[in-house]
Amino acid sequence: IISTGSTMIQGVKVLQSSGMQKPICIGIHPVFAKGAEQNLLAAGAEKIVSVNTIPHHTNEIDISPAIITLLQSQ
């Protein structure tokens, strides 16, 4: 879950202090409190990708087929 982004921001800082390239951050539920997305990008994230469990412009991972399959098997 990405709410305030503070946990991911800390992760980005650790990765960058280790000399790694800008990371792509992946979140399951893109809640994004006010300013969270911008803060994460400003901290050095290359990109933010999220699952479409909550509609957001970062949604790139579609879990609809998995949910449909699960519901059909019930």
C-alpha cells in the first residue's frame, strides 16, 4: 500500500546511497495521500507502478483476470 509514501521514500534513499540507479516503485493499493506521489518521485523514484485495485494513473498491473477466474471457480 502506498499511502504517504514515506516507507518507499526511505527505500529509495537507501538504494541511491548504495549507488544504484533510480528505482521503479511498485505498490498494490495506490492510496496516495496529498503530495505522496510527488514526494516519492522527488526523492528519486524513476517511476511508480501500481495494481488496479484502486483507480489511479499509475495503474499498470491488471489483476482483473485473476479476480474473474477466482469468482468463476466459486
